Amino acid sequence: MARWLVTQGDRQFAAQDLNELKQLAADGKVGPGDMIQPPGASDWLYASELPELKGLLKSDAGAQLDDDFDMPRRGFPTGIIAVIFFVLAVGGGIAMYQLAHMINDSDLELGLEYTEMLVTADGGATVRADPDENASSVGSAAKNSQVQLEAKRGPWYQVSTESGAKGWVKVDDVIPGYFFADQETRTDYDPIYNPDRYVFVKNSGWMQLPDQRRENVTIFNFLLQNKSKFEMTDVVLLATIKDKNDNVLETQEIAIEGVIPPHDGVMVGTLEADPKDKESVDRLLTDHSFNELAENDESLHMRWVGGVTTQMESEGFVEANIDLLQLRAVAKKID
């Protein structure tokens, strides 16, 4: 059944379908300032933004907004997380009214505000060493505490906590700082919290020359396409190796250095180890970042090889797929 999630202050419930949501609005049980998550969506909208509810909403419903309530515009002043906590924990029209006007009246100062998140899970969030339910705990983050966003990997955020712990928490255990902004702001800054929606692996392929096949070395070639306004970095890819019967033989994570510029595509290559330096190792880089390095050292071109050279464990594979696993958007102010 297509459920519509509704958040009112610190209370959340579900309407089982659109007809029930409309009835709740008509009965005054859902108000214009309530947050709605449509079926299948990960973003939240104000009830007043939903065309399906036009003409049904009453000002005294749910959070009971003041008559001159304005939807939040751009900008998150320092300490806004504390106000959001107040709204979530206490609710009420006055709190929402104050929150809206604090955002309206502030200048946008991008910093920690746009990479901070509020822990909302009952009992707090467990911070795990790896993005896995069975991974060991490296700490915890209390409910209503702040965590700093570091990266995203599937349904997990890598975070650092106020106590200094660094690890992984579930996406569903936190709310991003832009949660209460207007639709335009949420759209602009969504790539910070969901970078995997904006970067794509294109034109992927692989090859093995005869001597490489003997040594089980594979060269992967692909393009990383960034369709957001933010630089992307800390990319980790997943290579999945299969046999002729489509059985997975092995998977291998591939970490890529460098950045993918906004609205751009980059190839990835290998900067081979410096033979004169015994401690030097191969580096996997975006060609954009390699070209920046080579501007100051043209000799690097002698060690640059297109594609990602990888040592595999499996023999006789016939298929190799490359998928995006993890990355981070470099936060910046959007004019």
C-alpha cells in the first residue's frame, strides 16, 4: 500500500493512501506546516507544497501555524540545529514561526550548518566501525545530538560525533540540517546528503593483454559523470567479477583519489609508482586531478596510464561490472 509519512513536531505517523491523507487535511489533522514524505520518495515536503492537498489544509491543524507564517527561505544561522531540536522535541506554532523567521532573516553562511545532522533515532544512534549492521560499535550519538557528515555509502552516513567518534550511522537515524528549508534550498543542497544520486559510472569496460591475463591483472576503463553543482571526491567503486554462468567470483573495492568537477565527466587513470622511490605506490586518480599535478611536474606523464590497473584473485572470469559505492560532496555556498 502507498503510504504517505507525516511528521508533526516529534510525532510521526502514516496515511495509508492519498485519500486518507486528503481526509486528514480536510479534518484539520494535517496542517500546511507539517512535513510529508510521498510514497517511494526520500525527500520531505511541506503539506502546503503538495498540489494534492490544495484547498484542503487548515491553518489550525497539526503544528498550528500563525496566520503570518512564512515558509523557510535560504539560510541556516549558527545554532539553527538547536532550534530544530526545539521544534522536534516540543512542536507548536510559535516554535515553527520562530524557526521560519530566523531562517528568513539570516545570511547564508555555509559551514558546519550544511554538513550537520540531528540524531532523531529513539535511544540515539549506534556509530559502527563499518557500514554494516553487524559491524562493531565505535561509539554512540545521543538523540537530539549533532553529528558531522563525512560521506555517504548506500543507506549509511559516515559521521563524526561531538565526542570525537568517527564511524557509520543509518541514514534513517538522522535528519540533515536543510530539512526545514524551502523546496528550492532542499533541491540545491540535496547532493551534499545524497551524492550517489548525482554521480554515474559511464562507458565502463575492461581488458586483459596476454601477459596481464597470465598475471591476473585487469585494466578497467570508465567515465565518472557528475551532474551536480558540487565537486565530488573520496570516491570508492565496487568491481563485481562474474563467470560465464553469471556467478559472482569476487568483489573488490577501488578507492579513487582526486575530484570530479561540477557538471563534468572525468576519466580515471593510474599514476604508476616512481621507480626511483622504493616507498612509492601506484595511485588511482581522476584525470582532472592528475592534470593539476602534472602542471608542476611534466615527468608524471611518463608514469600515467589510462584506466585502473587492478590485481584480481579470480581466473577465467568473463564479466566485470563497476558500480559506485561511496563518495562525498564538497560543501560550498550556492549563489
